[in-house]
Amino acid sequence: MLTTIANILGRATRGRGAPSSARAAAPATSPHGRGLDARSLAVRRAVLAKFDSAQTTPDNRKHWAAADGLSPNAAVSPEVRRILRNRARYEVANNSYAKGIVLTLANDTIGTGPRLQMLTGDAAANRRVEELFEAWAEAIDLPGKLRTMRLARAESGEAFGLLVSSPGIDSPVKLDLRLIEPEQVATPWRVGMRVPDNEVDGVVLDEHGLPVAYRVLRHHPGDCGGWGGGGADPAAFDTLPASSVLHYFRPDRPGQMRGIPDITPALPLFAQLRRYTLAVIAAAETAADFAAVLYTDAPANGEADPLEPMDEVELEKRMATVLPGGWKLGQVHAEQPTTSYAEFKREILNEIARCLNMPFNVAAGNSSGYNYASGRLDHQTYFKSLRVDQHHLRLAVLDRLLKSWLDEAALVEGLLPQSMRVRSAAIPHTWFWDGVEHVDPAKEATAQATRLANHTTTLAAEFARQGRDWEDELRQRAKELALMAELGLPLTTAAQQESAPRRDEEQETESHAV
């Protein structure tokens, strides 16, 4: 087919003294605006590709009306982000499902907080740093602040943390993490001011497009009490270096410098869910407002006794009465939309949770329609998403926070071991998060024993699944075994002693069968 088309193009142009390749590459119209002949147009139509999604028809014109080609930062302009933040916060504050979803997401991601494990060759120094950092994290409530940052990303799109010094902290290291809302990081605007080209709503970029500074307003734009009558300048700001600011958000497009709420795609669905719920309630109330109605099967001007239309009759409780001749007593029933309410709610909650990689039973807090296999399968995607979020938190917040903490701790005389007192050094470490409880602990324990027996895993990996440090656990277990031996307690339980002969018998049976 392609060879035939090329021959046709060559014959159409070769007689005009130009190479066929040059004519084939010519545009569809002449320099004077006149179109090509019918045969050439037919050939072009034969080789041009068609995409249904690229066609604008009367049926899809309105659907794609809002599609644009804006850059990532222009698409999430300050006004767009302000509207999305306000609506997301309003929905989370007034919708029980929205509140529960973002709280569950924050609790499952952060849990009781990350735990540090140093990986240098000095075991004593590692334990010293781990204990000091854990005490400092507890003093500033680091887990609570991380949960707040995850909540802010879900409903506000991003969270900012300022590395400041707080003398009131009950710790030798006075470093603190002060959280601020996204509204406070903005380019202060004044009349006649032109925003620099290297600044994206408060984020100052270098020539390579990396943040080097942040403009932080001294007052929240929504803090009316702070400005009214106090004489405070709403445009007053401080320019802080990027090393002192933690910016936690999810960039969905290359070059995007500010974030939008994670629940943005679900905002219209939350509104529809609340509207439908109110419609169900209104239908039930409308039916309840009418205790009964009188109706007749007789034709107009028939044998039924005449009554005044829309007249109201007050009935008393537990009282028998006689109806007019030819009339019957009926009651209004709320049949719609309550019959499909549960199914609608399930489907819309499933769609809402999808943009967060959250299964329906977690979003709804209801696993009544699940069996064991489907529950585990749905949770696999959710747990992978949580691990991705935890890794993102490690890079954007925790590693930078640890580096700043080590730099501050190195200035406190005698606090850190000598091997750790190197400012701005990259010290090997890792973070542990809360483990996920298995639905069937017995099956998980059996699988764990099998993996350890055939050397496909390690104690470090198995303890890390549970969010625990394998060295601490082994030391604790050694203490327990030593104390049990000292007290004369048996080292194996009765259940273990009974199961050992049974395993031996099963192995002998299998060997004889072979």
C-alpha cells in the first residue's frame, strides 16, 4: 500500500521538474492558499492517522471545553489553588466520609511515627544517636507533625515546615519543626510590582530550576484578627533559604512547584454524595409529612360522596373512624430514591477512594461484602501506595531533618560520639515504620519460618516488616532467654514440644511415600 502511494505521488510531481521526495514533503496547500488537486488530497487522507479522542463533535464539545494547554505552574495558579484548598477543607470539615478518609490515610502512612536506625560500623555510636534522636522527636512531637503534614497534603495540596530554634524544647538540641499553611508561602504583591521570572508564587528558583529560597508571609492571609486595628502589614514577609524550609507535596507534572489537594478529583463526587443523601432524607420526610390520603376509584361526579379537594382532616391516635362513602384510606411510601441509596453510596465511595489508591472497605470502614482473599488482594495496592508515600516523606522531610539535627547536635559539646561529629556528612541510616498486622497470624508465622529456613529472607527484613529493629529485638530476646535459664523456666512451650514429633512423623511419611 505504501509503495503504491509513493508511486502516485512521484507521478503527480515528476512532470513538474521537482524531485518526488521534495513534492511529497510539500504542504497540503500552495503558497497562494489554493488546495492541491483531488487526487493528492485523496492520497493525504489515506495516510493521515485519526484519533477519536482528538475529534471535536457536537456530542463531546461541552465535555472537553475546559481542556487547555497551560504549563504546570500556570494550571495550578494561586487563584486555582486557593479555590481548591477552600473547597477541599470545607468538604473535609463537613463530610464524615471525607474526614474519615484523610484521617485514615494519615494514620496508616505515619502510624506512631518513623524510627531511626543508624548503619555505621560503630554499634555503640549508633545506639547513642538513635536514643538521642528518639528523645528529641518525642520532645517536638514529630509523629504528630508528620501526620498533620500528610493531612495537609490531602486537603490543602502541600505542607511547609520551617526549621527553627526553640529554646523551650526539653532536649539538648533546640531544633524545631514549625508547620505553616500553604497560604503563607506566596509572592507578596504590591501595586506596580512585577513578579520575577524565576519565582513561582513564593518559590525562588535558580538558573537550573531548583528552589533556592522561599517568601514566607509573616501573617496568614486569612487571619483577620491579626491585621484589623493592629497596623500589621499584610504584605510583610521574610525570605528564607531553601535549606531551612521543608516543602512536602506531590508534583504530578514535570516542573510543577506547588501542589493541589490529593482529593481534588473526588470533590464533585463528595458533593454528589451529600446531595443524594439529602434527597433521600427529603423523600422520607415528604412521605412522613402525609399521614394518610383519601382516594376513590369512582369516576368524577360518580357515586362517591363529595369532598373538598386538598382539605385536611386531623386524626387522633388509636381511634376508629368512618370514611365518607366511596372513599379509601391510603398512605404515602418513600420508595425512591431510598431503594438504590446503598448501592449508589457504595459505588460513589469506591470512585472517591480510587484517586487515593484506597480500597472501598478502608474508605467506608465496612468490610461486610469482602471475603478473606478479596480483602487481602485489595489491600496490596493500598499498602504499596503507603510505602511510596513513606519513601517520599523520607526524601522530602526525614532525611533533611536528620541532617539538620546532626549538624545542631554536633555543636553541643559531649552530646554525640566523636565519629558522628562531622557536620554535613552523609551518614548511612534507614527508617522503620509501623508494620501491618496480618489477617491470619498463624499462616504468616508459618510462611516466615519457611522463608528463614530456606534462606530467602533475613531477620532484619522480617523484623522490618513489623516496623521493629532486629538488633534491639535480638538483644531483648537474649535477655529473656538468660533470665528464663536463671529461673529454671522451660525454653520451649508444651505446644512446641508436641508439634516437633508431629512434624517428624509427617516427614517420615512423605519419605516413605517417595
